[in-house]
Amino acid sequence: MQFIPGGVQVNKQELVASIAEKADMAKVDAARALDAAVAAITESLQRGESVTLVGFGSFYVGERSERSGRNPRTGKDIKIEAAKVPKFRAGKGLKDSVN
């Protein structure tokens, strides 16, 4: 585990180990299941769809409008183009479990 400001960060290997233990499966199978879940969520977001896991939360695509910024090296004003960004909204079950 890696310590970060405000908490502890769990890496992919640690997450896979936890999944394998909780689901009583081999780590290699847990890793494939995690990779498949992430790939399925990514593909849905690429198609503009949202993914809702009841009690956990929703992944969706948000829109970020065009804005101006500043190049920190030169101090020159720059234009940052509009973009689509992946977002996550925590569900009630997840929120309640954290508090």
C-alpha cells in the first residue's frame, strides 16, 4: 500500500489479491475478471453509455467546456479545448459505508 495525502492508495495487485480472497479464486482469474470489468466499463463509456452498479455508483461521460489557461513555463495564455471526460458518482450504499 502506498500512503497518499488524505489516505492510503491500493494498487492493482492488492485489489486483485483482495478479489481473489473474497471470491475464493486464483489471483490470475481475479486479474482477468477485473480486467474484463474495466474493459466493459470503458467500452460502454466510449459509446456514450453510462454504467450503473446499484449500491456502488455510476460511471458516465461528462462534458468539459472550452476554457482558457496559462502555460506555467512561459506565462502565456492558452486555449484549452472542450473534451469529454469520464466521471463517477458514488451510490448511496458506497457513501453510507464510508461515513
